[in-house]
Amino acid sequence: MGPVTGLVGSLQALETIKLCLHQDSSLTGSLLLIEAGHTEFMKIATSARQDCSCCGSNSAPD
């Protein structure tokens, strides 16, 4: 379990550095699933839902 948490932490740190340097991320708009038992990475595309209170068209605070 320890190596998996280290891997996830490293990926998070790398994405944070990319944001700070204003570089494009290959993970923007997607969800990365890690299957550690079989060493598989699955990238799933995501999109905003218009009725979502966080990412929809009315997501600005009142």
C-alpha cells in the first residue's frame, strides 16, 4: 500500500507544478484511475454538468 500512496502523491505534486508553471496538463478534464494490482492506468474523460452547483453554468456564489 505504501508505494501506491507515494505514486499518487508524486502525480499530484507533478500536476501542481504544471499548474504553477502555466503548463498544459494531460489530466485536465479527466479522471485518472490506478489499478495497482495489475499496474494499469485508466484515463476517463469528464465534462461539466450544467445543473452542477460546483462546475455548472450557475456555479458562481450568490
